[in-house]
Amino acid sequence: MKKLSKVVFHVGRVFILFTLVTGHASATSTADHTKFKELQVLFESGPEVTSACIKCHTEAAQQIHKTKHWTWEFLNPDNKQRVGKKNIVNNFCITPKSNFEHCTACHIGYGWRDNNFDFTSEENVDCLVCHDTTGAYLKSGDNAGHPKESVDLSYVAQNVGKTSRDTCGVCHFFGGGGNGVKHGDMDDSLAVPDRELDVHMDAVGADFTCSTCHMSIDHDVAGSRYAPEAKHTDDYHVHRRASDEENNAHCRACHGNKPHKKEDKSRLNHHALKIACQTCHISRMARGGVATRMTWDWSTAGKLDESGKPEQIMIDGNLVYDGRRGNITYGEDIEPEYIWFNGTVRYQLLNEKVVLNEDGYVHVNDFEGSPDDGKSRIWPVKVFRGVQPYDPEMNRLVVPHTTGSDEASYWKHFDWVKAVQAGMDSAGLPFSGTVDFIKTQMSWPINHMVAPAKDAVACDECHSKNGRLKDIDGIYIPGRDASEKLNFYGWLIALLTLVGVVLHGFGRIFSHFWRRRT
Amino acid sequence: MKHNISFFTVFIIALLGFSSLAEAKGNWKKGRIYYRMVCTECHIEQAGGAISPAEKTKAEWRDYFERNLHGPQDASAKYAASYFVSREYRESIKDTNRAAKKMLKIPEDKLLEDVKAFVDHTAKDSDQPSRCE
Amino acid sequence: MTEKVMIFKRFERFWHWTQATLVIMLLFSGFEIHGSYKVMGFEEAVMLHRTVAWSLVTLWVFAIFWHLTTGEWKQYIPTLKKVDAMIKYYLLGIFIRAPHPFRQTMLKKHNPLQRLAYLFQWVVISPVIWATGWAYLFYDKWEVWGLDKYLVLEDVAFFHVVGAFMMLTFLIAHLYLITTGKTVWAHMKAMITGWEEIDPDAEES
């Protein structure tokens, strides 16, 4: 009996791993987790569930330990910057540092409260947040990634399965703190998108999940934006095989190098040398009916109403002012901005002096690229602009301690100096004691909400003056660029010729009548 | 030992009962597809705006499906809410609505349960994921 | 007093009018691609420009063959003889009804100024337009053919447009000069019917 169950477990484990890796198995599994004795207990906590999972899935937790999803850290091989969610700053909620207990509601682990979290703990890996199929698994917002007490962990554990748009989306749709806030190309409309919103994820069509493109090897998911590939030269290939080390959740893996098959569209294949697929095929951002945030001004935060609660103003269901956050603006169904991008992203890190760019903004991240480095293509990005706290004497961006109810918490006591002092102490960084505000901007690549071909950007949206690519330099775009001198002299000569022949004609008419008269 | 086995038997039966109960509640994900791609779609186009399951509490939704009145309120013949998940209705819009076409063969009762499961899952007072807001 | 002479043969007339239509279509779509105005849309303009360009290439294959086999190419051999007389005629004589210094015949259907204009057309305008046009058309093959080291799209486009402006200027002048025949419509009629009324007493040039 024991032997048989062992066999069942083994078969089940192999199959689950297989389906996770390939993502192409049929919907029904050969392993029914409700029948596993290990799961037929009343689980009291998340780590207890994980302990049960890793009895069979022996390597899973260790695999997770190596991933960015777990470490929130990434060493950029190009510029050696140590980035990742743990290290970088953004201009939304700024940084999880000193706010881990709350921010780790989106960490795939349990118990990351402060700098003492044990990253080697296997049972602190949260299997359920990715493998839940019930929608009943919810993490608490202020308990370091532990599930809400109301969750029936046994029910959830017995109904685990493949990841879905819902499981990835529970964090990635809500990046920046709310639905669609951060990315511009991801919000919960992608849970059930129609064909017009996303041609691949179409819920009644191809119905791709995230992992159809973002396949994983050993739980490491492809397609990180920390070091994306901006220009792929390889043709079709089945991506994410064991030997494949590339970060290649890209269009070409399936569509190849010459995706435009029709004769009259074949010229577009050549465009792809300079233009990312996304540039034409994701014509607008935030198309699913959910607005994305475009600006965020922290410097206006702090207004309280008579009862001492932070003031809040909602317009069309969007929070446009919040005493805790400041002024916020939104955009829906809008054009992205376009830049040359070569795949290298440079971050403005906390231990570096801020660099104020010519445009008046500190670039919290900078997508590097140029028309002539041979590695860049034109990419669509959402540029998020904000005003955020910094230390004018140290000339650095700062860590504000916003969450919680302690003495220093900004959202509780609205004292920037105290909040930043606590934040910088927690991060182990120096702070002068002065807080000022500085304009910052951050770019986010636009990759999702791929429209059907008929809705792609039309030729004359770029091949025209003041078109989408009006600010892109370094290339000649017919219809946009023309020598002003050439046009001036060209039309002048044509016009003079016209005037000349018209005058000549009048002369003949005049002389004709003149002769008649005499 | 014997005691132990009977304990497990009871436990398994209880769990099976529980899971079949959950099954009977309908598949909220299927219900969500229908709700968003059929109900919401039509409301946006013909009734002046999107509808959110979070506009009503679970009890209000239960009450809504019990009364089974959809409207429009001023129409001479008020349609039953269940009419809008019926095969007849799906058949009538299948040429313009891909979701209705795709879900054409699902029995009416089952689809209604799916939709009910979805609104229950997403209602105003349902347990929602934590957000920073 | 006048006699009718067949100046333009059937193929020639077909060639002329087809070419005229194609050139006007190319100018119209070309300046839209160039960004001078927006009428049919960039994509449609490009499609039309390409199709028409290939049609013109085809037409030219036949036209060149025809010119070579019939010896008509000799019509374009330039001459400076009487060019001064022609200029004088257009500047002065035409207003006082002086006799045209050139007599059209089957053998010499173009006057000396015309010959120079067409020579300019063959030696300058067409080569510029065609060389840059082909380069433009095969832009996506530059790398494969190793041309990307020598060609820059911006320059190719520049000279293509230079050619287009010359062509436009040529067209304006050409359209006007049609009216300078014996009567305003005489040349036009000749190009349609092939027959030109010729004054037999005029001096042979």
C-alpha cells in the first residue's frame, strides 16, 4: 500500500514538474492532490503547507531560493549594478526597505519582516501564491507575506495546479499598490482579456497564460526586465529548454525572424531591424478599461481632514489626491513614448549621488541605447514621472518609512524627517536630516496587451511629421524627415516654372488680341 | 490502528463532500469569463456603463438571483435574469459575441451557477487580496 | 495650304499616354510619401508608388525595344543647330506670329529645344530617379548585397526627391508647350490621333 502510494506520488511529481516546465499539458492532471494524505490535514500556517509540498517536490524550494522572485535581487551582468526589488528605488511607493512587513505581501515567501529574514529557509517559500487554482488564497497586507487567517489552507493546498494569469496577476497586475498602477500594460483586465485587448491571452481564444511565454527552468521564470534583450537576432526556437540560458520570453521564439508572411507586408520584416515588435503591435497602453498612473507628486502629501484623517479625492474611481501619497494623475488608452533601447538599464541607486538630467528629471532608471550602437531598437515605454523625497545635502534619493503604525511611519504621523530617518537607518544609509523633493522619472517597457494585426500602428502614424516617432533621432523616416532646403528650392523652381508659363501664355493671349485690334 | 483507519475514512469522505460542495457552487473562473465578456460587454454598449460585481454584497447578489428580474425596469416585459444565461440568449448573440459562441453548449443551470460563483467571489464583502491602498 | 503628316505612330502614342499617366501617379503618390500632403495615406501611397514604378519599368522595356528596332532613338540625338532660333521664337516670334523655325517631319519630330530637354531628361533626370528609386525599392536588401557600406537612405531619398522636383518642373513646362502649336490644341490632337497639320511651305530645318 505504502509502495503504491509512493509510486503514485512519484508519477504525480514527475508529471507536475513536466507540466510546469512545458506548460503545454492538458488541463487535467494525472495527480489529484485532494487524494494526497499529506494534504488531508488542517494546516495552521503557510510554512506548514510548504513543508508538506516539499516532502514530494524535494527540489522546489531550493530552486526558488535561486530566483529573483525569492531574493528580490539581481546582479546586472552588463554594468555590474546590484539591482532587484530589494535594492532599487522607484517613484511609486519608493522602496520596500523599512516597509518589508507590508511590501512582502507580494513576496513568494513567509516572514520577511526586516533585514533578518532567513533566505535559506525552505518552508518559508510560498508555493500556494503561484500554484493556487481556487482564487481563495489571499495574502495578508501587513503580515510579511503570510496568508490571511480566513484562508482555508487545506482546501487551497489540495487544489494546487499550474500557474495562471490570476496567480501571476495577483502581484504583477497590482504593481505599485493597485490595479494597473505601475506597468501600463498589465492590470486585471488581462485576467479575462478579449481578442482585441490581447490577441494571445484572449480568454475565449488562444488563452495563453503568462507562462506560455514566460517559461521557467527550475522555477526560474524567463523574461526579466532587469536585463531584457532589446534586439534578438535568433530565429524560431523552442525556448527554455534545459540547455537554453537565454532570457528569451520574446516574440521571435514563436514568430521567427520574418513574421510578416504576406507579400505586400514583407517590407515590415526589415523594419524589425530597427523597431521592436511591440512598437507597432502594442499601439496603446492601458486599453483594458483600467487606468494606469502617469504622475505622482509626493511633495503635496500630508493634507488631513478635520478629523485628522488623510484627505482623499476620487475622480472616476481613481484616487487623484491622497493625504498619504500626494497628487496622482492617470492615463487610459494612451500612446506610449518611444526610445532607443539596447537592453541595458541603469538605475539610480541609493548609494549614488543623484544625476539631474537635461530634461530636469532624475532618471530613477535609464534605458540605454542609441541609433548607432548596433544593439538598439526603438521600443515603446511608459514613462512615469514624479516628485519624490531626497536628501539635498547628501544629494541622494532616500528611503521613507511609510507603512506601519509606529512613531516614524509617514502614513500614520506625516513627518517626513522622522520617516526618512527611520528608513535610512533601516537601510544602513547616511541621512543629513533634511528632506526636500526632486523630480524623477522612470521607464517601464511595454510588452503586453498585444493587439490583433488589424489594430497595429498604421504606417503614417510614424511616417508623418509630428508622428509617434517625432522625437526619435538617428534614422531617416520617409514622410517625417525631408530636407527643408530641398523642399524650398524644389517647390520654388516648380512654382517659378508655373508662373513663367502662365505669364508666357498671357503674353500670347494679349498679343493675339493686340494683333487683331491693329 | 483500526481506529486510525476509520478516522481517515471519515476525514476523506468529509473532504470529498466538501470538495463536491465546492464543485456544486460553480466555477467562478468560467463565470467570470461570461460575466465580463457577455454581461459587462452588453452593459457597456447598451446600458450605459460597466457593471462590477463589487457594487453589490453577497447577500444582495443572492437576493438578485432569487428575485430573478433583470429588466430593463421600464420595459413592458421584464426579462428574467436567468434568461441572459440561457442558450436561447447565447444563441441570439453568438454572431457578435465570441464568448457567447464559445460557451454555447454549457447547460443553462451550470452557467448560472458559474456566474453566481463569480459574483459571490468578487462581491463587495468578499475576501479581497490586500492592496497598498 | 496644309498637309497632314503622321507624326506619332500607334505604339508611340500608347507609350506616351501610358507613361504620362504613370508619371503623374508617381509624382502624386511620391510627394505623399515624401510628406508633402496627406490624401490617400502613407501605406496606400507606398503600395501605389511601388506598383506604378514596376508598371513603368515594364513599359520601358517595351519602349526601349521599340526605339531600338525602329531606329526612333535617333530622334533624341541632340543638336545645337537652330537652338538660338528656337529660343528667339519662344521669347519673341510666338507673340508676333512669326513662322515656327522648325518643321516637323516623320524623321525629325522634335524641335532642337525639345531635343535638348529630352536629352536632359534621359541623361540627368531619369538616371537620378531610377538609380535612387531602385536603391529605395531594395532598401531591405542593402545589407545582403553589401550596399549598406556605400548607401545612406537619407541621401538616396534626397536625390530621389531632387529627381522628382525636376520631373515636376519638366511636366509643367511640357504641359504648357503643348499649347504652342499651330493652334492651341494642335499638338494635343497630334498626340491623340498621330496626325499633325504641317505647313508644306515652311523651311525644312
